[in-house]
Amino acid sequence: MAKLSVTQKRWLLTLHLVFSAIMLGVTTVFLFLSILAANSNDESVIIACFTIMHKLANTSVRYSTIATLLTGILLSVLTQWGLFKFYWIIVKEALTLISILLGPIDNRTNQSDEIQLRGIRIDKISRKVFVNEEEVPLTSKEYDLLLFLASHPNRVFSKDELFEKIWGMDSLGDNATVTVYISKLREKVELTPSKPQYIETIWGVGYRFNV
């Protein structure tokens, strides 16, 4: 096994700590942006937050993670920690590194940032909706309502539940607002609004997104 001088060990440890600090910093930024987006009613703010997070995931997160894992593995192998004494650290970091290399962040992000159900595709990053790959313009609340229903396919929600989830308990209006917005959504996403295939009415109960 190759041995490192004291200076080389210090440089390797310094690099590992620097890359780890970068990862911690990016994680903090992610947390801040997530909280900001979750508590904002401004569509432009939400889009900006998710756009920044997407770009960070494709650059800083990927490269700093790989660099941290590589330096961590080198520290485990080439320092006094010992290859066999800390073999589980090496295995864990190696497997994580392989998963990053074989599964690019782009693909995982696209899967989690999109909902595809039959002919409808919802892009959470851009807050855009496509029906049969044609973009359908929605208002902010129309989008929120469709996203919520599509995120819980086949589950029935009452008007009161939908009003509370989308508009909040402190909002002006009542559950009749839900009926109006359901009607608007059907006009935009259904092929035949009078015979909806996606947003179904469950009489006496509420609505569901049918898959």
C-alpha cells in the first residue's frame, strides 16, 4: 500500500474538508430555497427558486459530491485509518460514487420534477402543463389545484378539503370556488369537458383525478 507524507496527508485532508464544506453550503442553500418556495404565493418566486435548485443540482452538487467521495476514499486507503479497519466507509462511499456516475442527476431530477399521467404532463419546475404535449395556459390557482389532484391519483377529495389545501382556511370565499375552478380546468385539459376523463365528480363526495 502506498504511503503519503505528512504534507500530502494534510493536503488531502484539506481538500476533503473544502469539498465537504461546499456540499454543506449547497445543502443550506437548497433548504433556504425550499422554505422560500413553500411559503411564497408568488409564482415568479417559486419558479426562480426551483430553477436555481435545478442548476445547482447539475453543477455544484454533482462535482462537489464526486470530489468529496474520491478524497474520502483516498483518505481511507492511504492514511493510518487503514483499508480493512474502515472498509465499510470505503464500500459506502464507492457505492454512492457509482450510483452518481451511473445515474446522472439530470435523470433523477426530471423524474421527481414531473408528473405524467396518461396524456397530461405537469412540469413542477416551470409550472407548466401539457396535454398531449401541447402547452395549456393555467392560472396560478388552476395549476395548484391540478397539481394537487394529480399528486394524489384516484383519491377523492371533498370541496372543503380542496378549498383548505389550495386557498387556505383564511382565504375569502367558500367551497363553491372549487366548483368554479374545476369547471375551468375541465375546459382546458379535457377533450370533452361535459364528459371528463381526468377530473371526475364523485357525486355527494367530491372530486378525484382518475388514472
